[in-house]
Amino acid sequence: MNEVVMKHRSHGILKGILVACIAMLLAMPGLTGTVDAQVRSDVRALLDEGINLFQQGKLDEARQSFERALLLDITSEEALDWVDKVGYGELISVIRAGDDTLSGQMGTLLRLTSLETKRRSMDEDAINSVLDTYFSDEDLLERTKLLYRAISDHGVYLLPGLVERLGQPEQKLRVLAIQAITRISDDAVLPLCRCLHASEQGVVMGAVAALQKIGHPVSVPSLRWLAESTGDPLVRSAANAAADAIIPGSSSREAYGLLTDQAHAFSIDGGKMVRTYHDPVVWMTDGGSLNWKSVEGWELNELRAEQFLADALSLNPSGAGAMALNACNQMARWSEYRDVSAVISNQVDAGDADESELSNLRGRELEMQRVRSSAYSMTPEVVDAAVEIALTDRRPQAAIELIKTLESFDYSSGTSAVPGSVIRALTYDHRGVRFAAAHAVAFMGAAPGFSNSDKVVPNLAEGLSDASRKVALTIFPDQDDALRVGSLLARANIESFNDEDPLRGLERAVSFPKHIIAISAETGDMPAGEVIARLRKDYRTRRTPILVFADQDSFSQAQQVYGDEESGVFVVNRAIDALRLRNDLLVGLLADSDSSNGQAVAAMAAEALHRMSMPGGGFDLSGAVDGAIRALDDPSDAVRIPACHALANLRSAAASDALVRIVSEGDAASVDLREAALTALGNIHRGAGAGGVSPAVIDAVKGAMGSSEVALIQAASRAMGLIGN
């Protein structure tokens, strides 16, 4: 009975992804132009030959023809012109054949096509030429045909030229510009909202008129901002009238609240007002000109939210709600930047990404550190409110960074030192958030007695085990399945967290790094194939191993559909035993897992416990002893030395054997680590006398006194003095 799929079976998923890419490309602007004779004759001949051979069923020969064509370094322009000529239906036929090599070759051509489509859609000379013709053509039919073709070819990139005409004195130009803008429809809404900031009245009034005709509710907060911020009664009246036409009664609502709510919606919804075939750009105005700026997809939603928040704060500079949301938004952007950089760095190391992409990200380090630091300029009250927003919106990484910011403020000691958001975070359903909250409490000098104070030490003790801990996300609608799979993973020292809802599971998968993702082949409303495709699409889960658990009767089918060793998707029989799962699959998958983050957490936990174990701390730390002892087995001194310090203050004799082992390691352990272990032994057995401790402790201390290292001689001597020999 097969229990684990190790074969390369990617064509099912790859086919779906590539077909989806074609659908996307067909919807993109720039694909309706006439075909020019741009393709080199030898390239065209090989590509045509490949299609003909495929149609004859000669797949091996077709592969060879396409391969020879690709070796000629096909340009993006050649790819688009050839694909336009043969039609996308032919590419779909090739992909649906299920041949991985042919699908990959078609994927290369599609990527080149996409690049050329993007270039043509942004071509300023072509845009200026088509707009000049549109505004000068007197034939209504021809002008209309030209407009539709221009929108198809260039889309939103027509808007700067159209907005420029809004400011012209000729009424005909303004009317034609508004007509064209309204044809662009919803895609024009956000650029037009930025046009409300223009210095030219004609541009502003034209933008208001166009927004009213389009009638999208997203424009209402910006229209209300205009009405409240302008000193021009004509503009104010027009803005309020447009807002009421879109949403009746909205002219009576406060712009600040509308803008803050809108910013919040954009910050948590990366797909709001975004079409998959659009390039990520943000829009702004300079005088009477509309301009756009290309940005990274991962930061688009935060940058758009930032624009609405800036408008809200321009009306109410002390608005606490907008400031808190802005702090959360900025910290989320920083967290995404950091995560993207880590992922791309790993991909570069693995040869899966270009070095230039990483260089571009690193070139933004100072900019993004400024974004991160913006939270430090806020009051503790505002940051506290920002943490609450991050917790409610399920943005755990932003919450963690904001809690670190709270930790940096100077608090007076006592129960009142702990902000409400930190108290809430101590019981949050995200391990990293709970740990950040507990760590913050340790450094705030708080005394026990506040709500959830009993969770501080357990959360820190939990953090001590993070160095060697592996984490799995499981997505199983059936709880019995989830428990069984969780038990299987636990036998391999993997802690699992289940979510029965695939959508929520996807959210959790990308919000915090996981070593393994396990899903059921039957995931309810969302098919397992879609779950896998979404996981592979996101940069944070692109390389995370995925286990698909299937029943015996559907195992073979699951093999064919999902199994793909090369991309890290493995199909597992639900009946597999824990030992076989661990030895045959999990050990190999996790062998190269990065443990640096876990070590950092463990080190922070040990340092926090050390701080809390000092006289006058007030917290009962007995529950952390076992975790501190386990931390001594970590390979990193950054974890082991603070753990020694914590144990020195906890004074638990149970730690003696582990500390003795460290001292006895000799040169295999660093001098600093052995010194810390000796200090801990002395404190733990203070005043016990030689007869009150085990011979192993005395032998270890005496052995260290014979060391050639002065620091060890001194530490051992002090330990012996404390013991009272």
C-alpha cells in the first residue's frame, strides 16, 4: 500500500495555474493591436513548427522545436507578436495536454508576453498619439471605436493625459475627457480621488463630475474631504452633490470618520479595487498633473490606506483613531518588507530568484526602517490602540512589532504599567503574539496581579522551547482527522495548529512562518487544489512543504492530481503510522529548516526570565524551570547563557545535572557559557555545604578550578565559596 507520494506529478496544478494566467492575459490591456512583422524568421519558423508538430501528436519533436526557439533568446516583443498571430487557444491546447515540459515552455512564452504587454500599455508616445487623435477626430463613430481600442491597449495609463484635458479651457475637450474617463469606469476611481487634490479648479471639477458619473461608493470619503477642505463654494457644492448622488445623505457625514473607515478597509483587504491583471501602482497629483508610481504588490494596500489616512489627518491632525490605524498600517508594511526580504534571500541562495531582486529590496532598507520607526513617534496610548487594531484585524506580525514598541516606553512599576492591548495579547491565539506580550511585561517592571498576569510565565517558558521546535499548520474540517494528524506530527516533535476553515487557514499560513502545512484532500467548499495553488502563489508559503492526506480509496487519484515532489507537495495515506511518516518523509523535509528565529525567541525568553527572577520581581517562576533546563540543550550560547542566568536566580536543584554537563564539556563549550553555568551552580546550592550537594557538582567545580582560563578559575572559586565547602 502506497503511503507517501514521492513522484513528480505537477501537471495538474501547473496546468490550472497556466490556464489561469492565459485568462488573465486575455483580460489585460494591450492585446488587441495589429500584428507587425517583428518576429525573426528563424524564431517564427521554429515556433510554428512546434505548434504543427504538437497538432500532429509528435510531442517529443514539438518539445525540441520549442526548446531550439527559446535558445535563440526570444524577446518579449517577438513572443507577444507570435502569440497574437497563433492565438491563445493554441497555447491552452498545449498546456491541457498535461506534458510538464511543454507546459513549462508555454509558461516561458506567457511570461515574455506579459512583459511586452506591460511595456506597450505604458508607452507614453503611443498614448499621446492615440489621445491626440481621439480629441481631434470629428467622426463620432470613429472616435468611439478609437476610444475602446485605446482603453483596451492602455487602460488606466490613459488617465494622466485625460486628466490634463480636464484643465483645458475648451469645453469640448473637457466633455470628451470626462466621457473617456467614465468609460474606464471603476479603474479610474482611485486616480480621480487623488485628482481632488489638484491645484487647478478645472481638473478638480472635472474629477468630481467623472466620479459622480461612475458612481462608485469608494469615492464618497474623498468627495467629502474635498467639501470640507476647500474654500471654494462652487467646488464644495459640487463635491457634496456628487457624494449625495452616489450615496444619498452622505454629505451630512463627517469626512474624517469616512476616510478612516475607508483606510481601514484598504489596509486589511489587499484585493480591494484591484484587478489581478493590473500592475501595482499608486496615484498622486502634482499641481494639475496626475502621476503614477510603480510599487511592490505586497505593499500596495498599505500605501493606498496611507493616502486616505493622510487626508483624514489633514482634517483632524490629532485624530487618535487615524493615528493608531496609521501606526498599525506602517508596522504591517514593515513586517511584510522584512518577510519578503527573508523569502527572496532564501530563494537567491537556492538559485530560484535573481540577485537583483534582493539588491532592490536591500536598497530600501533605510526607507523601511523609517516606516517602522514612525510608531516610536506616537504616544503609548496611540500605540496601545494600534496593537488593539492589529489583534482585531488578525495581523499578528504587526501586533508583535507594535508590542515591542510599547515595551520601549518608560513605564512606572506596578500593575498599572501594563497596557490593555498587552493584557489582551497574553491570551491571543497566536503563539508569537503571546510571547511578545509576556516579554514586554517582563521589561515593563510590572508586578503580578493584573488580568492575565498568570499567563506571563507560561508564555515565556513556551518561548524557551522555540529553538528546536517545529510548527505545522493543519487544515482539516473534520476534528477527528485534525487530532489524528496532530498526533502523527507530534511524534516527530512538530506542534500543530488546526483550522477547519480553508480560508482562515490560508490567512494563518501567510501570517506566521510554518515548517509544514498539512491539509485534507477534502477541504470543503474550497478544493484542495485551490488551497495548494494559493499557498504556492504567496511568497511566504511558496517553499513550505505541503502534505495532502487522502483516504485509501481516493489515494491514487490524489497522487495524480496533487503529488509534486519538486514543488514540495506530498500525498500521504491517512492510515500511515507515525514512525513511517517521520522516518520516510518528515526527517528529510525538516533537515534544513532554519532555526535562527527560534533561537532568537528562546534567547529573549531566557533573558526575560532572568530579569524577572531578580529579587523583588514578584512573579512565581517555578513553572519556567523545566523550560529553562531544556534550553540548556540548545546549540546557541545566545540561548544557553541567559538560561543559566535565569536558573541561577530560580535556584532549582533540578537544574544541577544539566549545568554540570555544561561545565564538564571542557573546550567544547565556550568560556562564557561555562562561567555562567558555574555561577548558576553556586547560587543554586548556596550554603548547602559539601555534604549537601552531589559529588558530581563538587567534582565539576573543582575541575574548573584547575582550568587555564582565569575567568573559569574565578567563577569556580566563587561557586565553591557560595556552596560553603
